[in-house]
Amino acid sequence: MLRRLNLADATFIGLGSMIGAGVFAAFSPAARAAGNGLLIGVVVAAIVAFCNAAASAQLAAQYPTSGGTYVFGRMQLGPWWGFFAGWSFVIGKVASCAAMALTFAAYVAPPGWERPVGILAVILLAAVNYRGVTRTARVTRIIVVAVLVVLAVVVAAGVSSGLPHATGLLGPALVSHGAYGILQSAGLMFFAFAGYARIATMGEEVRDPARTIPRAILLALGITVLLYLVLAVVALGTIGVSGVAGGSTPLAATGGAAGWVWAIPVVRVGAALASLGALLALIAGIGRTTLAMAREGDLPRWFSAIHPRFGTPHRAEVALATVVIILVAFVDLRGTIGFSSFGVLLYYFVANVSAFTQSAPNRRFPRVVQALGALGCLVLAFTLPATAVVVGLVIVIAGGIYRAIRLSAVRRPRAPRRRR
């Protein structure tokens, strides 16, 4: 691959992945879990995300190649660790696709039509990606700029309202839902911070990756954390915790509550644009991770087929689209976000453990950062909604059983043929 992306390109890709994936989706379920403690949840999620970003940056500097923690885990810890990282990434990001489709539908579909519209979005974007048309750095910049303008409108509208609910943001209300609610909120909000992995997997496309990737990850994360805190304060201050937790489009509701009626369709268009952009990028990324795992035999090799005309992993992408459609048809937004966060947190747990084992010449951060990141990933993963945890564990274990059976079949010697 050609190294065409500079620091600005990589940072915008990270911003596009994070902002497009979470800012329009995660606030409502997180507020339902923690109430005003959502503010603490954002901070906790940001701390864990920083630790994970540091681990990803440190690993990417030593292994400037595509594949992310799937490669890092294999190189530092062994094939099984790499498999669990890759498998957790795939299942988590498949759920992210469903969450993005449902978010798009929540902002644009008439009431009662959310699932059909979400399914239609998946079909159309899967067809586009099947033909090899994916988001470019230039398109990502356009989407990020448009979304930032929309979010600026939300902030301005909320501030103009005088933030009537701001007095209840601090004090006992912050911990009214308890530590478990806050941690669950942080786990759900983590969904909105997971996009920086996209930067760490672009080692073969970034100029001077050892220097550019760490800087782009931390820069994109810092901007996103600040933005999310401002938006959380404005939304809670304008429509209150019941308004944020009670609907699926809290940012549009913030603009409407401030009397800026014209801002509601603007926010909806921005949310639709960000969600579709994120969905297209996710489909492409998961398809290629599935391709890499299939080539290694960690997934059925049938998925490693490349389309002779379009050059895409078409079988993997068709299977992906099918699973996403099923999720959109039967799972709600909170469930898909919880399931996505569970898989991605396990993925970063492997990243932190991998970075912890790196030798001194390759270390950029002290080991305590990776230890805190690994612990944080486990705590947040297992305080997510119980359904997400149970289903996630079952699918992770099923993946491990498949790999064990495949390895056993490969190692089993064939019986010699009897001569007649």
C-alpha cells in the first residue's frame, strides 16, 4: 500500500470514526443507566479510552502494519490471543453496524418505520461497498466538518436556552444511580470512543507511522473527549436527564427545546450523514479484518475469496450484511450498543496486555497505563447490561470452540489408505 496519509488525514479519520459512531447514539442509553452520572461516565470512558489509545499507539509504532490488535496479539502473546482480539473486534463492530443503521433510522424514519429504514440502509451501503466504493480521507473530512457544524448548532441552541436544568447537574444527582449505573454508563459511552482503532490499523497507509499514528490517536481522542463533555452538559442542562434518557434523538430534542425549530432538521441531516458514513467505513473495515482472519484459518477460509472484478472480500461482506440485518430487525439500539461495547472492550483488553509485554526500547508509556487500561476494560465490559454480557460471552466462547476444533482437525494425521 502507498503511504499517502499525513497527520491531518489520520486525525480526521479518527474523528470521523468516533464522532460519527457515537455522538448521536450513546447519550440516551448511557443517561438511562446513570442519570446525571452520565457526566462521570463520560470521564471514566475517556480515561479507559486514553489507556487503550496509548497501548494502540505504542503497538502500532512497533508493528506499522494493517490488522490492529489482531496482529499485535499474535506477535506479542501468541495466535490464541490474536484470535480472541480479532474475533471480539468482528462481533463488536458487527453490532456497531447495526447501531449505526438504527441511529440513522431514528433520526430520519417516520415513527414505526425505524427497522425497515435501517435494514434498507444496510442493504444499500453493503451493495456500494461490494463494488469497492468506500469512504476516502477526503469524504471523511467533509463528513467530520459537517457534523462539527451541526454539533456547534446544538451547543449554541442549548446555551441560548439558559440551560434551565443546569442546577441539577452537580451534587447528589451525580451519584443517584450508584457506582454500578455510572460504570454501565461508561461502558455504553465507550462505544462512542472506539474509533481511534481505525487509525492504529492504517500502519501501511500513513506517512512516518511511528510518529504520526501515536500523535493522531491522542489528538483525535482529546478533541472528542472535550466535545462529548460539552455536549453532555448542554443536553442535560437544556432538556434534563429525563429528556436525554427518554428519547432516541436527544441532540435534535435539545435544539427544539431551545426554540430553534429550524435546527431540528439540520441535526437530523447531520446525524444521518454521520451514521451512514460510519456504517460504510465499518462494513469495509470488518470485511477486511474477516478476510485477514480467514486467510490465517481463524475463520472459515471460504470468507477469504476476493471478487474477480471489484477486488473486495465479497463473501465476507455478504455474510456481514446478513447478520447486521438480523440485528437491526430484532435488537434495539441500547442492546446493540451494549453488545458492541462488550466486544470492543475485550479487543482493547488484549491490546493493553500486548503493550504491557513490550520491551523497553519499544515502550512509550509506563506499564501502569496498560495495567489500568486492562483492568478498566474488564470492569466496564462486565458492568454492561446483562444480556449483552451473556450473549457476548457465548459468542466469544463459540468462536474459541470453532478454532480449537479446526486446529485439532489440522493436526490429526490421516489414516493411511489400505491397498486392495
